[in-house]
Amino acid sequence: MKHGATLSAICALTMLATSSQAQAQSAETFYKTQTLKLIVGTTPSATYDSYGRILARHMPKYMTGALQVIVQNMVGAGGLVPTNWLYNVAPKDGTTFGTFARGFPIQPLLDSKGIQYDSLKFNWIGSTASEVSLVWTWHDTPFKTFEDTMAREMIVPATGPGADSIIFPYAMNAILGTKFKVVPGYAGGPELMLSVERGETQGIASTSYSNFTGTHHLWWEQNKVRFLAQLAMKKHPALQNVPMALDYAKNEADRQVLSLLFSRNLLAFPFAAPPGVPADRVAYLRTAFRQTTQDPAYLADLKQARLESDPTFGEEMTKLIADLFASAPDVIEKARQSVAGAQN
């Protein structure tokens, strides 16, 4: 018995020492022997997927051993499933990070249903671009201006709770008096676009501008779509003739609520690691991300894919999200009420 107890104690000490050594490894040493996994919380061929795969292609150049970055798509509940998975299930050793719908960093402010994460505890790595979202319609529908969406019902598709495709139309209905009829349940961005092309729906109340410079540029170039409004904090330089939804706010209080909701476009394509990752590995991932976004080959691939580059880095993201959570309680409450129907 004494010999067995001694052997068990030695094994326990050995395991503890091994674990301590692993934790004591420098980030550079740790990543020499690792494979990095990038979880993309959308279907393949979505804009998030394009940004993720281009980042994964070039980021290894800025990590020791030029480790491989494997991309894995994970969908569910409009992106809530992969966001919860990244926070709760993903390894917390720095070998897994992910990107998901831009609305999820502030979704806990709007509704806690289904939320199993704390946005302030994610380790934010960076965002590859800011974005302007668009309200748009197919060319043969009766909707020619944004005012038309206030005069008659417009059928728009959506994914699930927390996604722009459902949050934005509900908010505009409540605050601006639009008449969007939201049809939820679509798997992702490509399926939303296809529903309009097929005539199942009449347009979308929140599509990233990059979709019309990237995968669906021919729709724009061939005048198959009409842009009715921009959902952002400022106009895109290429869309000066498209009005801002913010300009339709009836008062400053409404404008503040819409600004809170549209602020998600400042962090349009967020990348994060789970909570609990050692600080030096978070810093290492952030540095590799920053260097990748300045790499000429990476930028060339974005250009070829017709995607823009306007990165925000991890430290800035962390502060911006903290500032949003510190918004005035009355603004948060009005924002929550405006999208209440979108959470069901």
C-alpha cells in the first residue's frame, strides 16, 4: 500500500510538473508544435467565410513554424450556436479562435435568451473590416425609395436571433415606422440572397456592402438591385446618393438607439478566442493578426475577392465593446424594446 501510494504521488507530481511546464512555455515555443483551428460561424461562401479563409491562408507566415490554420464552418441559430461553442467548449489553450456574426458582441445587451457567453470576457483578436449594411430590393419590386418601405409591407428574409438580418428590420419597424415583414429561418447569407433572386422575398433589410463588391457584384453592375438606405454611422464613399437610415430618426433619442444598434458595423468581421487563453498567447494571436492585415499578399487576395480592408485590432475592439456596454441605461432599454419581437 505504501509503495502504491508513493508511486501515485510521484505520477501526480509528474503530471503537475508537465502541466506547469506547458503553461510556462513561451507563446513562440507553444505554437511551434500546434495546428490552429479557425471556426467560421457561417455557411461556406458567405463574406465571413471569405475573410476567414483568406486570413487563414496568410496568418501562418507570422507564427512560428508556419503552423497550419484549419478552417471549420459551424452554423446554427443564426450563428448563436458557434458563438456559444467558442466560448464554452473550444479549447482555452490558444489553439482555437473564431469569427461570427457582428451582432453577437452586443446581443447580450438586447436579449439574454440563448446567450451562454460574456462579451467582455472573450479575447478579441481583431476585425478585418468595418462595414456599411444596406437595405435593398430586387429591381422588379415596387420599392424604389426607403420611404416606400414605410408605405407598404416589404417581405425580407432573416437567419436567427442576434443577426443583423432580423435585428435591423425589427428596430427600423419600431423606431422609423418601416413595414418589413421578417421571414426567419434561413441558414446564412447566401441563402438570404438566393431567396430574393428566386422571388421568395422582396429584398433584405441588412446586407453588407461587401456582398455587392464581392460575390454578387454582377447584381449591382447589371442594375438588378436597388439600394434604399445605408445602415451605418457614416456613408460609404461609393454610395453618396444612398440615404442614411439614421437621418430618418424623429429625435435624438431615436438616433442614439439606432447608433447603438448600427455600431456593430464598426466591428463587422470580428475574430475572437475563448476566455481563459493565456495572456501571452492572446497577445501572440493579436500580433499575428495585425501583421497579416498589413501583408501585401493578403491585401492582394482581398482585392481579388473584391473585399475591403479596414482592420480594427484586438485592444481597440475590447475598448469599443466595453464602451457599448457602458451606454446609458435608457438607450439600452429602448434598443431592447425595439427588437423584442426579433428574439422570439
